[in-house]
Amino acid sequence: MQPNSKISALILGVFIFIGLSALGYLLGNAAIEYKQYERSVTVKGLSEREYEADIVIWPIQFSTAGNNLESLYNAIEQNTVKIRTFLESYDISLDEISFSSPAIIDKSAQRYNNNLKPEFRYSASQTVTVYSKNVQAVREIMGKLSELGKQGIVFTGANYQARTEYMFTRLNEVKPEMIEEATRKAREVATKFASDSQSKLGKIKRASQGRFSISARDTNNPHIKKVRVVSTVEYYLSD
């Protein structure tokens, strides 16, 4: 091999060695930085607010009994008219009131212990339902239902079907603010964690919005709804 060729090969080898060394150094630093970049913290943020229900469904159920079907149906009709008149006197419009078909039970067709004959052969129940957006007005009327009781109407409100329902339908209106609040609280928690661990909080790695839940604030105030959502957010951490 010629001397010039040996020198060229040596120089080429030196450059290759330097290049490989630099590449190894760069790849090593990149791996370290990548590992650091992968450090993260996952936190949750809660937003919880209270709102008044905007729809009330109030079933007014009453019952009556008798031995003559015609008289029984007449009694049901009379009581229904009394309830409708009562509601309209307190500005509940007719389109907010609905009437179910009466349910009739023939007790003679049922078996009783000791074969005792019931005092009344037939019993009937009827439900008049108020569906209104004026929740406060309806709640005030509920407290005056005794006026109808004094007219001889027997109410049966102990069963599940006769339970008053309160609904909150404006969830889409409050969602943006609540999600923003939940995300902000999550970031506050993450910032505190980063500070305590002597790290810096980076960008969001991933985030997920929990389901919104709507429930009564308590058993005594079912018309006040508690709306809550929990957001889960994962942030990058760096030194």
C-alpha cells in the first residue's frame, strides 16, 4: 500500500471514530431527555354546584271505594273535577295537567283469609299529574292540598308511582363552566405536586372528562340539585 493511501485510510478511520462517538453521545442524551420527558403526574379536579330544579312532576293520587260501579265512577269523576278546579285556582294551566285512567279492583274476585267478605267490593284509584316548569309555585300549592282533603278526597301518596319528581334540564348550559373549573382545580393540584417534588409542570399529556351526575342535595330538599363532575388530567413533569 502506498504511503498516501495509508494516511488517507488513517484519516478516514479517525473521522469515522469521531462521528460514531458523537452519534453515541447524542443518542445517549436524547434517551435521557426522552426519559425525563416521560415523567408525569395524574391528578383529579372536582367541580360541584347546586341548582334549582326547573321541572316538577307532581302526581296527585286519590282512592275511593264502593259496592256499585256506577257510583264509584261518578265519585272518581267528581274528585277529579275538584282537583282540576283546585289547581286552576292557583294558576296551574290545563295543559300542565294530565289524567290517568282509573284503576278498579274487584275484591270479590280475590281470596281473603277466613273467607271474610270485604265491606266494599270495589276500590278505585286515580292519578292527576302536574307537569310544570314553575317549580316554586307548585311547591307552594303542595302545602295547600289539605283544602282538598277537607272536601272528602282520600290521597294515597305512599307508593312509588305517586312520588314527586324534580328535574334539572339545563346541564348543557352549565357544562362548559364546570369543566373549566374542574380542569383548573386539577392543575392547581398538579402544580403543588410539582413544587413539592422540585419539578416543573409541563403540558397536558392526556385528559379525560368524567360523567356528570345530578342528585338531590338531601332528602328534605329534592328540588335542589347537586351537579358534579370530576376531570382526570395527566401532566408532563420536568426538572
